[in-house]
Amino acid sequence: MVNIFYNLIFLLLESCFVIFLKEKENTYEKTYKLYYLSLKDPDIVYAKNILRDLEKKSRNIMKFYQSNLFEKSNINTSISAIFENLSSLYPNKDIKTEQIIDKQLLNEKNNRSMKLISVITKELVNNVYKHSDATYLIYMLFKEGDSVIIEINSDGANIEDFKNIKESRRGVLLLNLLIDSNSGNIEYKLNDNVLSTRVVLE
């Protein structure tokens, strides 16, 4: 029985290895076709599909490292990683960023709270990169009594952007539900072209 068990394990590992090699082979083939398309008759649609697939995989890799690699690090490391990942994801956006984190939170041991802060931070900062023409972004994370506060100030917003935030039925709405379900609240303010976001987490 023990020998049969070991053989089954070996077969399972071998099957996984074969699948892995097959996937690598498919990736190589796609990359080869992308870079060596015929110059006389390029298949633009096929190339776009490959690029979309690669972009999706890149995003998944970024999310994996963001969720796992820094899971046991302090909040300062996690927030810095989020900013670095997002700035590399939007290379055409030249946004000067400043991060101010309360020293009281650097040694926080509540992993669930720290992960929640990281998820909210990622969504808020991503929205600035993705939807605004910001030139700067100031991020502040601090304690206020028994609450943790996230404040973000960035320029490059307008009345239409502010209206879209208020009426959003997708990402912003889901973010609001996440914050609300964790006994928190979020508030947006627009002053000229500066958008201020304040999140309070109990």
C-alpha cells in the first residue's frame, strides 16, 4: 500500500510537471508569434489578444506579490510596495508621491487590520493613477484616538471626476461597501482641482 501511495504521488507530480512544461511551451509560442509576425501581413488582432493576456498575467503577478510577499512585513513596507507597484503599472504617469505614516502603526501586530488598510490604500491610490491627471499625491496614515485615519490629497481632479466618484456603481461603490462593513466611513472633498479623501476605520 505504501508503494502504491508513493507511486501515485510520483505520477501526480509528473503530471503537474508536464502541465507546467506545456504552459511554458504555449507561452513561448505566443511570444514568438507576437515578435515574428509577417511584416507584409501583420495580424494586429492576434497581437492585441496576446498583449491583453500578458497584461492580465502581469496584473495577477503584481497582486500575488502585493498580497503575499509583504503580508508579514510592517505597514510601511506594504504601503511603499503598493506605491512602487502602481507607479510601474502606469509608467506614463509622472506623479510625485509623499507617504507620511504614524510611528505608532509601524509595529502594529493586527494583521487583519493592516491588510484591510493595504487593500483600501491600493484601491484609492490606483484610482488617482488611473482616473486623474495628478502631478502629486500626499498619503497620510495615522491614529486618532481609537481610529485609524487614511488621508489622500492629490491634484488633477475636476467637477466631473468628483461627480463620477459620487455616482460610481463599480469600484468606488465596492470600496465604500468594504469600508462600511468594517465599521468605517469615507469622505471626499474637492477644493479647486485638489481631491481630498479621508477614510476613518474604527
